[in-house]
Amino acid sequence: MTKTEIIQIGEQAINEEPLLILFGESVTPELAIHSIVQRKEEGQSIDLNVGSEIRFGDQVYHVTALGHLANQNLNEIGHATLFFKKSENESANGIYLEPEVLPNIEAGMEISFL
């Protein structure tokens, strides 16, 4: 299990779209506006597969599909796009989750990747 902490929620990060964009602390100011910025401890590795869980605090989501670059980008720059819907045209950096409802998030919240 790897844990990160939400340190910033961009002012346009949550809208009517069923997705969240994660980025690490190296995110540019232009992208931070649209992103959930997370801090990960050095040396921890994220290795998600179909069936893995992502928890936002106590809210549990299951991975239903995973783009081929998602794990690599999460580990290198803390970036992935979380889709709270069924996989259609699978994004290389996408992680598709169910239930198909956005989690309630706040700064300081822990994200667990199991």
C-alpha cells in the first residue's frame, strides 16, 4: 500500500466532469488550477492493476481499467487522470474507477493505493 496526501485542490479541479486529475508537487501553476496536487513519500511505489483499490479517506473505489502509462506516471510525476465512469476509449494515463461518483475530497486527506 502506498499513501499520498492531498496538499492542494485547484480552483477548477472539480466540476461537472466525472474525473479528477492528480499531479505531484512538481505540477506547473497552469495545470495546478485543474488538478488535485498530492505529496508522496520518497521510495514508495504505486503498482495498480484491475481490481486494485484507491481510497480517499474512508471512501473506497475499485479500479476497473488502467491505461498503460498510469503506474509509470504516478510514480514519476504523481500524475494520473481518475475517471469515475466506464472505460470507453481508454486513456494511456487513465485510471477508471467505480462507483461512478466523485469522492468528497479536501486538503489534508489521505489517498491510499492498494
